[in-house]
Amino acid sequence: MDAFPSRDLAALLQWERHRRARVRDSAALFRRIMEVPKKIVPPAEPRKDSVPFEGGEERESWDSKLQFLLATVGYAVGLGNVWRFPYLAQKNGGGAFLIPYFVMLTFLGLPLFYLELAVGQRIRKGALGAWHQVSHCLGGVGVASAVVSFAVALYYNTVIAWCLYYLFQSFQSPLPWSDCPHAIGVVDHNATTSLGQECERAGPTQFFWYRDALDITSDVMHVGDFNWKIAGCMAIAWLLIYVCIMKGIVASGKVVYVTAVFPYLVLLAFLVRGLTLRGMADGITHLFTPRWEKLEDPVVWLEAGTQIFFSLGLAFGGLIAFGSYNPVNNNCLRDAILVSLTNCITSLLAGVVVFSILGFKAHETHDRCMAERNATTLALLTEAGDAAEKIDLQELLRRRNITLPVCDIQEELQKNPNQTFDLTPFDSVSKVNLSVNPFHTKTQTAFQIKPLPYPQSQPLIFTEAINQFPLPPLWAILFFLMLFTLGADSQFGTLEGVISSLIDLKVFPQMRKEALSGLVCLVCFFLSLMFTHGAGNYIFQLFDSFAGNIPLLVIGLFECLGISYIYGIKKFASDVELMCGSRPSLYWLVCWKVVSPLLMVTILAASLIKMAVEGSTYLAWDSILGESVNLQWPSWAWGIAAILVILPLMWIPLVPIANALGFRLLAEEEAAWFPEKELRSAQDITPQRFTALERALLCLSVSTESLKSTDEDQPVKTLPSQNSHQPLLAQDSKKSQRTQSVKSSKSLGGGGGGGGGRTKPGGGDTSPHSSLKDGHLKGDGGKPLPRGRSEDRAAKRKDKVEKNNRNSM
């Protein structure tokens, strides 16, 4: 039989039936691939416009959609949700803080979260490879993300090591921070020793943290002894992290089923317990009672924006890496909204838990205060004897130079939640000896408020409250296990941004991912030992203040600007439409191009101005006062801070400058496989025009209003499917643009062309500037364009094929 048996009608019909069957089988296979989101298998024939990832290798993918959601929620929801949000809510107006918080979520956090997931899903690479592929000018953005992630991973794992140390100490009763060491038999000497006096001044909770766990020095200039206990916990923390990430998402994706769910179980348990405590209603009411005057303070809006930005884990590169493991047709918009709202709800849940405990502690403090007032009053009246009836109580207080403590629950609740209450017991009977005048100062009270530094403040609030719970060791174990899982989840995503960038850079091309992950964790462990000596907590504060804040804001700003002005907002909108089935609304486009960049510039400028005006200090431990004090950073610390800021940001201009000079710092990579034409056909996408309002808001001209991802001024290159007998239509610069459009239409609409994807009924060009219907090309106004010879031949050929198809039915 000939290749095309046109002389034999029966053979022709049989050949046509076989051809149609093969086309149907190809379409059915493509539908099955699109419906099962496990593996994205590259096409059998490499195509010039979409090349398989890494030369044909399959990219890792999530086992299920639930696994991706849990991993992303675990990455976004971290220690900041439990520690920092309640503090900011109380400090910045209670319920009024929720207004700027959700405004920043709507116009900054959510758009950037959506953008990063979409970039990763479209480019199908880590942050470094993705931004380098978007534009060679943006390759430095990916390098900056990797450097910031590496620096943050160093000190973030220190928090996990602290949690492990407290976890190990929780397996004893009584808990070691429940009372001073001499009171529970840990040391033999009495309270007159220096350590005993320090514990009495600071309180057992703070004393255990600063003296036992950290063994802290007086300031950053004194290094102190090496802390072997924290160093051992640091080694265990890095070993556990490595075990979870050594095989990439294959291993860490399964761990998140535990690490992402367990914190919510513990938070719910603490919520139930907190709601049963006396005074919890006052604490929760205080959290949600707005102080509207706070909204006039620009610092409130600044802190709301920074909290949203950093709590969602934006600009680290982890979200881009996570998104790259998704199927190409995943609805990343739905994922972004779901994870962002989950993150905010978790912050509110943690706030309710913290303030229910603060309400309980405020009532406990109020009861102790009232006991002291009553004891003082009773002692004075007893001393006065029968004359007490003739002398006014205020006169007695004035004569003895005594001031009764003011006991007000609302005043206690007004104190910031980064302050905990050191409640020194006061025996109103046995310890009152008027002959030695125990009221030796005018302001002495039976309770003292000790300020605690962030980020250690909230755990100390919980640890003190745990002492009041039944079975304190059990609650302590649950609490610090929760903190460990919260930190581990976020660490997975942070390190994924580093490791995926190293893979994209091909620094160690022959090294397996298990070995590369082990090398990264080993280097991080040795570098993180800088946080395990007496001044390690001060170095931690230095990294926490400068390593992430400013660099992440700049990286996020360049991400929005790069997509909007370099890659092209219309091109990116078309990519999102191919993946999600609908193009982004005007709200997302305006946020990406205008609103979010303006907010980031505002936050960045306000942060720099505030730092220049107020300076930057760190909290040092004063063992004589038994409290933390603010100290100025020394000059060498400012030098380290400058290095932490400049080291990641210098890559953003360095990479494009090196490219302009002919030095390629980043190797060229093949584009990952992205089935653009198959998605366009399967999603049944009809290209749309921007409306006049959209063009005005996005500053688009009429000539650039198309949403088509390919350049409309260039001819479309297509490859036929395996079963197509049509030749490849190559670009011919000598032919007119209309003839090229006709050929592109023929390759997309006839004989199973267009890469083997399903075609729309009737075929036709997908360009918004022309469409083929009934063999006629139509212009922008919908009127048929005059036919030339090429168009006539194309229409006749199409009519002949349709006639043969009808005869074969």
C-alpha cells in the first residue's frame, strides 16, 4: 500500500479511519496525563519550543495535592506566628491592628505569594534557575534568594536547638524552671550566693533561660565559654533536618504529614486548656478590643507589612521551588489563597491562646497584689492598735513612707506580651516584722514586671503558665515538640531554596542530591556554632535584625518589577491562564505592577529612616538587675551587619553587569518542558483583549494588549505530532505575515498537528488578531480579509479534507 493511497478509495477510507483512531488515542493519552498530577512526562519527540527538563530527565513531583498543601502550610506557618503576632497585636492596638494586617495581606502578601507559586510552576526550576530563565538580567535575584536563605537557615536552626534543649529538660518533675535552683535542691548553697540572688531578682524562668540554657555574658564584647549543651542540641537538630530533606521532597513530603498537623493539635489542646482558665475572657477581650488611635501611627502599618511579608516566607525561594514540583495544570491561585488564609488563621489562633494565658496570669498577679495590700494594711492597723480607729489609713501610710501597690487587671493586660510576670511569693504573716521595717522602699511590691526580649518572650510566657497546669512536664513536652515541628517545617522550605539553587548552578554536577544535602547541612552546622558560646545570643540578634529584613524586601521588589516590566505582565498573565484555565483578574495585575512594589518601597524606606533616626540596639542580660537592658551595637557589629545586607544584594546588579561585559556568571540552561499548545487546546482557551480600563491602569498600548504568550509579531513555530504527515512549517522571512499566519493555522488545525494536542472544533489560528472560520481569515473587526492565492489553496485543501471525512463517516 502506498504511503497515501489516493487512487484506491477503499484503501483511502481505511487509512483515514486508522489515522483518526491514532489521533483519538493520542488525545486520550494526553487527557490521562493531565488528569493524574503525579509525573509530568515529556513528549516522545523533543520540541524546539519546549525542551524536557535537564535534557529529558523527569523533575521531582509531589505524591498528591494534600502533600503539597501541607508542605506549603508548614513552610509558611512558623515560629513567628506563635511568637511575634500576639506581641504585635497587643503593642499596636489590639483589634485595630487586624485592619492594617489584612490590608497588607490583601495587597502585598497574597499577590507576591501567588506570583512565586506561578513562577515556579511555569518555569519548573528553583529560584535561581527560574529568574535566570525569566531574564538574564534577573539571574542575580535568584542568587540573592539563595544567599539569604543560607544565612537565615544558620540562625533559624539555632531556635530549633533551643527548643530541643527545653524538650530534653521537660522530662523531669518538677520542671527545672519552676523555681530557683536552691529551692528545688539543684545546688547546695543558699540564696545569699551570687547565682541565688540573681535568680531571686530575675525569677526562675528567666534565670533558667539566661543562666542555665544560654550561660550568657554581659554584652557582645565578652565571648564567654563554649556552650556544649546547646552545641550538642545543634548537632541533633541539623542531623534531624538532614534526614528529612536528604531525598528532597520524596522524604520531606512525607514528613510534613506529621510536622504540619501536629502543631495544630497542640495549639487546640492549649486553646481548650486556656479557655478553662480563670480570667481568660479578660485576656481575649483585650486582644480584640480596638484602640483606633493606633491606626494614625505609621509604625503600626510598617510592622503589619513586615509581619505579613516574613510570616508567609516570601522571597526566600522556597515557594518557587515548591511550585516547580506541581503539575503544569495546577490551580496555583487557589493554593495561594488557601495557604495565606491558613497562615493568618493560625496567627489569630495563637493570639487567642497567648492572651487567654495572659488573662490568667493577670488575674494571678492581681490576686497577689491584693494579698500584699491587705497584708500591708493589716500590719499597719495592728501596729497602731487602739489608735487605728482615730487615725486615717492614708496618714499611717504617709508617716511610714509606704505606698500601697495599685492592683488593676486592665493595667496588667495593657503591658506588652513580651513582658512576663515574675511573681515573688509574699508571706503576709511570717515575713512582716515591723521592728525591722520591711517596707524599706517607697515603691517595693510583691510582684515585679520583667521585660523579656523577642523572640524568647512568648516561650517564657508559656513556660511560666505551664507551671500552673496539672502535669506540667506533659504540657511542656507537647509545647516544645510543637515549636520543634513549626521550626522544622519552615527550615525544610528554606533549605530547599538553597539546595535547588545549587542544583540549578551545577556547582557539583556529579553529586547526588543526598550527598549535596549532607554537605549543605554539615557546612551550616559548623558555621552555626558561632551561636553556641556566651555571646551567641547577641550574634543571633545581629543576624535576626539584618540578615533577612532588608534583603528580602529588595528581592521581593525586584521579583514584582522583573515580572511586570522585563518578562511582561501580559505574557505572564497568558502563562497563568494556560496553567489555571482563566487569566488573572485586574486586581492581581495591578497589584503585581503597581500596588505591591509601592508598598515594598514604602516599607523599605520607612525601615531605613527609622533605623537612621532611632538607631539599632540589642538586648543584653544584666545579672545585677536581673533583667534585660538595651545596648548599642559596637562598630565592628555594624560592619558585620553591612556584610549581611550587601552580600546577597550585590548579586542583583553584579550578574547583569558581568553579562554585559561578556562574563557569564550563570551557565545557560535548557528550558524545562512546558506543554503550552497542549494546555491551550485542553483548557479550550480563547485569547482575549485587555479592556480600555485594564490598558489604562496597566499602561499598555493598543499594539501590546494581547495576552498571547508568544510574540504576535513573530510567526509561530510548530511541530506535527507523530501521526501527522504534514511537514514542519519553518519560518520564511521572505513571505508575508499573512501567509505565515495561514500556515500556522493549518498546522494547528489540520491532521492532528500542533504537537499532538486536541484542536478546537473547526480548527483555526489562536491569535487574537486573526481567526480562521469556514476557510476565511478574519481581521480585528470580524470581517473576512480578501483572499490571495495561498489562502485559496489552503481553503480548498481544507474543504477537500472535510469532504473526505464526511464520506468516511
